Amino acid sequence: MTNSLTLNSLPLFPLGTVLFPGGVLPLRIFEVRYLDMIGKCQRTGAPFGVVCLTQGGEVRRPGIQDAFEGVGTLATIEHLESPQPGLLSIRCVGTQRFRVTRSEQLRHGLWTADVALIDDDKPVPVPPDLEGTADALARLVHSLEARERPVEEMPLRGPWRLDDCGWVANRWCEMLPLPVQMRQRMMELDNPLVRLELVSDLLTRSGIS
């Protein structure tokens, strides 16, 4: 379901990956169009949109036209540093999904879009028959914490919502080696319980839970 909120001229970052709400996305940026975009977002606190490429590449090449999925996720910058001139390292967090209603590529190559925001997943408790999927994720989280890695290097971000269908499903979708098209379809699903059921089936077939 899509709510009534819209954003106009949202800057887009087409990537070869899928960002889920609550997910972590580290990026190294060197193209001028994205250096400018990230600089503006950092100064104003505004988000940008991550959309998954269906054609083209992350680096612009002459004669190759980009195409991307119609549903993406807003990203907010959590950490930014510039290790050298012309290079930014950032860590972003996914917030809310959106549906592209109109898109335009500007002269310097940056894509912008008018988007309609999609409602957040409603909290749905993990049912008893899927608790094994949540327990397996809890073990993974505890394993990562035991390594005492810096927070900025963790592939997952707290708070841990291990009792929530949507949160558990999203984190598994990020961690499992899924084809990008399947990951996109999972992200687009409106029903978090169905998403978790599909994840549980994948984990069972792989022998993880």
C-alpha cells in the first residue's frame, strides 16, 4: 500500500544492489555527479533514493543508457569521510520504500525522480513456526558481536528487532546470496509475514535453519 506522501526531484543512486529499510549500505564515491549529490544531502540532511539497476552500470559509460527498478528505498547518510580529494566514503541506512512516478536524467548524468512513499511494514510478531528463522539470525548477530568489530564495519545495524517479521526477513534477504532480481521482489512485498515465510523456505533448503 502506498501512502499519500510524495517527494519531488529526489536524487537517485542506481546501483547493482537492493537496499532494504533498516539496512546498511557502505559506498565509495568518486563520480562528480554523485560527489555533488552526496555533498548536498549531507549539508541539508536530505535523503537520496537507491534503486536497483536493470540495465547499464554503476559507473557512467558513453552510449550506455541506465534503466532501473520502479521501487527503491530512501537512504540517509549516517557517516561520511573524505580519505582523499575527489573521494568520499559514506555509510548509509535505508529508511522508507518508494515508488517512482516520474524520472529524469539531468545533463550531467544524475537521475532525479518524483516518488510516492510506501507505507512501512506493520509490526508483525514472528509466529511459533518461524521462530527458528529468527533464532538463526540471533545466533548470527551474537557471532558478529563476539568479534568486537567496530560499529561502522558491522553488516547489520541495531536495534535488533528479532521478534518482528519484517525486520528479520529484511536482514536475511541482505545476508543470503540471493540473485538481485529475487532480492528486489522480496523488498517489494507488502506483507512482511509472507516475506519471512519465503526466507524461511530458503533457509530450510540451504540447511541453515
